[in-house]
Amino acid sequence: MAELLTEPLGYGFFSRALLAVVVIGAMCGAMSTFIVLRRMSYVGHGLAHSVLGGVAVAVALGYSTYVGALAATLLSAVLIDRVSRRRGLHADAAIGIVTTAFFALGIAVVSVLEAGRVNTESLLFGSPLAVTSTDLWLAVGVAAGLALVLLTAYKPLLFTTFDPEVARVHGVRAGAMEALLNLLTAAVVIASVRVMGVLLVAAAVVIPAALARLLTRSFATMLGVAVAVGVANGLGGLYLSYYADVPSGATIVLVGTALFALAYLATHLDRQRRLRRARATAPAAAAPTAT
Amino acid sequence: MPQHPAIAFTDVAAGYDGATVLHGLDWQVARGAFVGIAGPSGAGKTTLVRLLTGQAERHAGRVEVAGETLGPRARQRIGYVPQLGGIDWDFPLRVEQAVLLGRTADSARLPWFSRSERREARELLERLGIGALARRHIRELSGGQQQRMFLARAMIRRCDILLLDEPTSGVDLATRHDILALLAELNAEGLTVLLTTHDLNWVAAQLPHIALLNGTIVREGAPREVLTPDALLATYGAHMRVLREGDQVVVTDEAPLLPHADVAASG
Ligand SMILES: Nc1ncnc2c1ncn2[C@@H]1O[C@H](COP(=O)(O)OP(=O)(O)OP(=O)(O)O)[C@@H](O)[C@H]1O
Ligand SMILES: [Mg+2]
């Protein structure tokens, strides 16, 4: 049994991928708490999609893929902001238009490029094999930045997430905090895309917090549980990916969904049990008389 | 040092997106006053409060708080209790934490609140009569208790002006009474209290000072003087009857709102 866990560690690429999924899982978990509570799940989804366009164009022009990803997320964030300011169009419509356009551009460019310059499958669904040490260091850097921000701005971030209007009145720079959260979301998505894939990273920044929210009613606990769930998803998904030879993004999302379903079922059963107990111990009301 | 009013509006126009809601506002709230603002829906009651909290635009005129031009520094004196709607009540937060957040801007940059800050939050909750609920989730409070929680969040800032937007809407008679009694007590200790309300009889008429608002202040003073048929007509554009009994004032509809039941039945 232990061999199943240690055997793949003999490969250099696997240990590197292992480190990467731990770091990425932790930071996606932490970020997901803010994303879910701010009801921004769709933004992570959208940003990830626009990454494909940026990466494809960057490859076509011979730039680093990270430069392309960064440019695409920044550009789409600005465009989403512009479009959603139009009366009658909300952010969900803006995201639907802008990021899908980037995605479509990406698909178009990829299919025009000569075969082999872009590995479409690993780009879309993630691949631990593709993790370079640059990728790993980027993930570590973003995670460290996120941890630093959480340590020094935890209270203003929490206040802004809960009640931005009153936070502003109470002297918190809520606008700056919101911008910071958006920036971190983009950075986390970009740093996670190699392992998770463009199509699946969105789930990584939603599932951990959704699961944690089922289990707890305190923000700090939710954050902690989400980080732990993110790491567990990453580890479980990576091994599954190795043994089943399935893209890592897919296995990580599947593990996460399975855990979510378990937690959902457990909390559901717990509620049923408490309801039954309350009904059993409640003072008996006048029994309805059958006629 | 001259005693500045707690809040002073001089020829103020304000609104949203360039559209003016309040205009020609010349009004002062004395230090230590307990004032209610009443007026029809859309009169700008919330806008007046939001102007002070920095959420509405000022288009013209001057707003001063304790003699200081309204800005982030002057706003430090203001505690704000918003309407209960618009809050995500499922947010994972306990009552005590929700109160402590009010202190964020003056607190250390660490992720946790200090022991003395937590003690202060407990004492405030104790004072407001919900000390036993400190560890509860915010959803597990009644409307009146949620109102008190946000009152504590405003007060933990050590403000000396309290702004409350419809603090008594949607709570029962007893809770409404408790909230007003609590505010009166805080006011007696020196806090300036400014609230908005739709309730002329049970809230406005009980306060020492009220202002009728419809785009601008129509009339202000003691309820006895302000709640008159002509002032109410000027503010609400509707005829209302005012009954007096000693110090008490009761405002009612002039005509029955709906046809009598027997008329309806016979018709
Ligand atoms: N955020 C906003 N943006 C644009 N216009 C607004 C906004 N909030 C309010 N208004 C407009 O300003 C006017 C005054 O609204 P306000 O909320 O101040 O009224 P109110 O007196 O508080 O009414 P109510 O008793 O119904 O709460 C209304 O015509 C309203 O449509
Ligand atoms: Mg209002």
C-alpha cells in the first residue's frame, strides 16, 4: 500500500508535481473562500478561459506563455469592467462575452499554428508532466504573496467581503481590498493553470470553499478547511492522474467533487437526524382526528 | 472653543450619478441631539444618511461634522447602522466577530483581535442585552437582536454620532420600544443620534426632535409642533388627521382607506 504512494516519487517530475499541487491546492483553497463568499465564482471561470487566448497568441508570436496569460487576464478584466458598466448589462453577461471571445481566439490560433507547438490537451485539462521548475517557483511566489496579504490584511479583507459599504464607512479601504482580491484571483488562476488546465481551474477555486461552507459557520475555520481540502484534492488527484493516466486537472476536480458530495451527504443526514430527534422530543400537539 | 453642531449642512445638494435627490438643504443637528427624519418613500432619507457616510454624491454646498469638513477624518466620529436588508446572513460569522470588525481600521494588522478588543466587544453586547448570544452565528438572531449587533459594531468604533437607517422597520412593538429606549439611554450619555423612520406615531412622535423631509427639510422641531396637518400635507402631499391628547400626538388617515365592509358586502 505504502509503495503505491512512494513508487512514483522516484520520478523527478512527479516529486516536482507533488510540490506544485500542494502549493496550488493550498492557495486555490484559500482564494476560493473569498471567491465563493463574494459570489464571484464565475469570474475565476472567465479568467481561466481567457488564459487560453493569451497563451495561444503568445506561442504564435514567440513570447513566454506566462506573458500571454497575464496580458489576457488583465485585458479581459478591464474589458469586463467596461462592458458591465453599460446599463442593462451585468458582470455575468460581460464575463460571458469577453472571456469566451478570448477562448475562441485561443482555439482559432491554436488550430492555425503548426501541429505540436501547443499541446492543447495539457493546456485545457492540465498535466503534471508539464510542470517545470519555473512553474513551481511561480506557484510558490504567488502563494507566498497570498499568505503575506492574508496575514497583514486579514481583518480588512474579511470586513470588505462581508459588508463593503459599512467597511468603507468604518475607514477600511474597501475599494483597494476588492482590487487586491481580484488581482490575487488572477494571479492564483495563472499560477494554477499548468496543473489544473484552462477548463478545470475554475472548479479548483470554488469546490474547496463550497465544501468548507457546508461544515463550518466561522470564517477562520472555513478558510482553514478550504486550504486543507484544496491540498487533499491536489494530492488525491495527482496520484489518481498518475495511476489512471488521466489529465491531472480532471482527476483533481473529480476528487474534489467526490469529497464535496460526501460532505453534502453527511451534513444532510445530520440534519435529518436532528430533525427526527426534535420531532420525537417535541411536546405532542393535539393529534389530528381522523374523520 | 465654540461649540460646533454635531452635523451642519449648508446649502447642500446631493444625489447619485449626477441626479439630484436632496437640494437646498440647510440644516443642523445639535451636539447631543436625538433626531428623527421622516418623509415619504423616495424623499431622500437614506440619501441624507448616505451622504454622511460617503456613499452618495455631494453636488453643492458644505457638510461639516463637529466643525470639520466631511472627509475620512471627520467620518471617524460616525457610527453607521444600515438597514438590515442587503446583508448575506449566511456569511460564516459569529456575532462577536461581526461586532469586532467595526474596529478593523483602528486595530493592529494582525489576523486576530486583541484580548482587550474582545473584552470590549463582549461588554458592548452585554450592555445591549445580547451578551449571551456572542458565540451564535449571525443568522441565529431575531431582527431586533441583529439590529443591536450592528449597533454594537458601530459603537465599538467609539463614535460620538450614531446614524441609523430605519432601525425599527420590521420589528415588533416590544423590540421597537427596546431599541428606542436603548438609543435614548445612549443619547443621555452624550451620543448624538440621528435616525430615519416611516413610523410617525410610534417612533417620530416619541422623539424629542424630528424633521420632515421631502427633497429638503420641510419642517423641524418638537413632534407637537411639527406634526400638523399642513406640514404633513406639504411633506407627503396627502391630507392627514392629527389627534392630540395632552402631550401625545397621533397621525391618522383623514378618510377611510378602503370602502367599509358592509358597503362592499351590499354592493
Ligand atoms: N444608489 C442609487 N442610485 C441612484 N438613485 C438612487 C440610489 N438610491 C436611491 N436613489 C434614488 O434617490 C431617491 C431617494 O431615495 P432614498 O433611498 O434616499 O429615499 P428614502 O427617503 O430613503 O425612501 P424609503 O423611505 O423608501 O427608504 C429615490 O428617487 C431613489 O430612486
Ligand atoms: Mg430609505
